[in-house]
Amino acid sequence: MESWQVAVAGITFLAVVALIVTEWMHLTVAALLGAMVLVFCQVMTLGEAIGYIGRSYNTLALFFGVMVLVRAFEPTKIFDYLAAQMVLLGKGQGRNLLLGVVAITTPVCAVLPNATTVMLLAPLIPPLAQDIGVDFVPLLILMVMIANSAGLLTMVGDPATYIVADAINLSFMDYFWRLSLGGAIAIAVIVFMLPFLFPKIWRKKLENLDVLPHPTVNHPTVLSVGIVIVVFVLTMFVVGESLPQKISPAAVALMGATLAMLLSHHSGIDTVNNILRDVDWSTLIFFMSIFVLIGGLEKSGIIKSLSEILSMILGQNILLGSIVLIFFVGLVSSVIPNIPLVTAMVPLLKQYVVDVGLAPADVLKPGFDGQFPDTVLPLFYAMMYGATLGGNGTLVGASANIVAAGIAEQHGRRISFRGFLTYGIPVMLAQLVAVSAFVVVRFFLF
């Protein structure tokens, strides 16, 4: 590839990040424009760009399927009903509301990808906030920060952790015993910071609960069948990939979406056109465009060059490398969605451990199913923590954040990049410090 094409790939990527950070342009338009610049400048062909999108078809299919599934049951008013019940159980106190968001989001994210959890639970937040008389945007931000953090509790809780764990052939139980405590620590950091992050909501108290609306569930028969569909989807998310014939979460989500549309159409509660019209296409196009931009960095050789620089800086110092990776990947992940970031970082880190002589060249082979040397594993663990928790830093840092922003816009509000920063930066920095201490103690002192 010619040097000017390398420059175009790097400059375009940085320009897109700058446009998003400064909010000069809508993030979807900025990312799509950047992807098209790479195509028009022949950094890659349109076919290659579509190929990079195709590599992440599982992620895109999962998002689309869950979006349709959630939207199909909106006419039943189940989300409004559950929101009112949460306020009543919290006795109208903002403190209980914040803790309730933590308590509900955490266990769901242990078994479902965090963006999926936000798709399922975020529709509860706007009506709930309206009932208690607070702004729903901070509550959405809290939900995504908990979702991102709780994604570390299990290997399947965050797409980024799954990508890395799969790359180093880490089993579900190995992940649980070695890394889940780090996720619990990250959640504890947020709980400790709640009174300082959300002081107005923390002190809010609704004196007269009788003024709350008490919505009823519409179409109970349809909802009963819908619950069966949702239980089927959740069950298959957990066990699908362990069946003799593996079924991916993406395929499960698409089947659930299809069954939900079938139910909605034939019951007459909504039309297929209405459901598909309300899908958050902006979020899907944003991720497609980001995958193309990362593909440009990979094809141009920029990622390989970064690996060589990493080798020169860190050498064979795994302790230093682990701490540096937590903060470096965390900071980068705050401006680059963590799914494409770890997709790019995994081959970079594999190349690094081979370059410095800490792992055999076999680990670079496609389909390598052996064990990585124990000495290099903390580097990959550090990347998981950094990529996942760095997503709490900014609006574009994680897929769950983008999903929440789309839901906010659907309810007439906008989560601004700067507004998210006021919550995200202090949380991200505190969490990165906490998990750094955990990594040192867990993998180097004991």
C-alpha cells in the first residue's frame, strides 16, 4: 500500500474521532463519511469494506434482533407497568431508584451481552424517571456504566471479553475464577460514587406515591406468548453455544425477532412495517462504519506498526505491560468502541508476545487451539479490563452507550458527548485504578 493511502487511513480515523468528540457532526454521519472517504480514496474497495463489516455480522445481527424483539412488545405497555412498579418498590426515593438500577442491571449483564441488556431494560427508564420527577438521561448513563462493568462478571457478559477470551482459548470457568472478581470491584466503585455522581437524584423523594400513574398491561394474552418467546431467547443465549450443534446468540436473537413480529402481526397489535421503521438504524450504521475504519487501519499496516512500537517500549516486562495496557487500552477504548478495538488489538498483542520471545509463533496461526504461556496471560486480561471499563469514559466508548443514546433520542432527549463525560471520566479513572491494583495483587503478588 502506498504511503499516501496509509496517511489517508490514519488521518481519516483521527478526523472521525475529532468530529465525534467535538460534536460538530452527528456520530453516525461522521463515521459513515469516514468510511466512504476510505472507499473513494481507494484505501479499500467497496467489496473489502463490506467484507470488514461482514466479519462482525454476529454483533450486528444480535443488535438488530434484540431491537426488533423489544420494539414488538411495546404496544403491551409492559415497560410502563414495570417502571411504575420499580418506583413503588423504591418507595419514591431517588436513592433506592439508583440502587435498583444497579441491582437489576448487574445480574442480567452476567449472562447477556451488555448492549443486549440495555436494549431490554433501557425502555423502562424514561417512564420511570417521569413518574418520580427526575431527568432520565443520568439514569440511562448509570445503566450503561453498570452494564459495561457487569459485563466483566462472566466471559459472555461483554462482546469484548468474549472476543479476547476466545482468542486465548480461555474457558468459561477459568474466566470466572480468574477475572470475575475484577468485575465485582468495578461495580463496587460505581456504587460508592453514586451520591457524588447523582446528588440530585440521590436526595430526591416523592412524598405522595398516590399521584403516580398506575398503567395497566394491554393485550395480556399476547404478552403471555411473548414472555414464552423471551424466555426461549434468554435460555438459548446461555446454552445455545454448548449444544452439539452450536447456535450463536445472533441466530437466537434473529429467531426471537422473527417470532415476535409474527406474533405482533397476526394478533393485530402492531404491523411489521411499524416495528421495522422504529429499529435504531442509526446505531447499526454507526457500527458498520466503525468496522470499516478499523479495517482501514489494519489493511494500511498501522496496527502492525503500533505492535512494533509496543515491543520496543515494553520489552519482556509483563507487569509493566499489564498496567500500561489497562490504562492505554482504557483511554483508547473511551473514544473507540471496544468491539472493533479489541478486534484490532488481539492480533497486535499476539504479534507482540511472539516478537519479544514470550510465546511461540504457532499462536499466530488461524484456528490455534492450544494454551498460551501463563506468563503472557495477564496482558490479555489487562486488555479485557481496559477495553471494557474504558467504554465508560465517553459516549462512543461502548456499544451499550450508543444503544442508550439511540433510546434517549427516541424519547425526545439527547445524550451529549460532553454531558456523558461529566459522569464517565471520573468513573472510568477510578475503575481503572481499582482493577490495576487487583491485577497486580491477583497475578503478580500471589
